[in-house]
Amino acid sequence: QVQLVESGGGLVQAGGSLRLSCAASGGTFSSYAMGWFRQAPGKEREFVAAIRRSGGSTSYADSVKGRFTISRDNAKNTVYLQMNILKPEDTAVYYCAATRDYVTNYERKGVYDYWGQGTQVTVSS
């Protein structure tokens, strides 16, 4: 079983940048595909980005494509989300998630077995 701890959230002005980190422990990190999701108040948790085990394949929600970059360092058991050109609508709690399943679509919440506690990102206008 893997434990996930996010960090790096905070308050930033529109147009600014943040880098989120998610540190994993308790499992073989390289055997997990990883995802980032976010949940704004009163809204469903939504997919942001995903990265396969080797880091060679990534996918993004249309709303963040070209602004956010997901990456991983398997030696450090950490996945990152670099967020640039932030907008007020990016305000949410951001969660990382892990799955050992091999699927064709990592955008579905139900694919993931393990979740972090979340980190708040607030973008002011």
C-alpha cells in the first residue's frame, strides 16, 4: 500500500506559477501510474494530468494543456505538477493519486486506488 503526501500549494496571482509535489512511500513507486486531480468548492473532482510508469507518456485535461506539465522522478518517489500561467479558475484543492492498474484511460477517478490528502491552490485575479 502506498501513501501519498502533496505539497507546494499556496496563494498566487493570476499569471503566476506554482509547482506541486507528491511524495510516495510504502510501495514500489515505479510500478504505479500517477495522476493529478482537482476539486473546486461545490464541484466534482476532475482530472488534471496523468503520467505512466516510466514517465514516457502523459495526458492532460484540455483546460490545462499547454500550461501545466506533469513529471516524475522514480529515484525520488515523487511526481510533480508544474503549473504556469495560472488563472482564477485553477483555484481548487489538488490531489495526487496512484494506480497499479494497466488501463487505456487514466483520466477516470475510479482507476486510482490511492489518494493524497490534497493541497490548496488559490489564484487571485
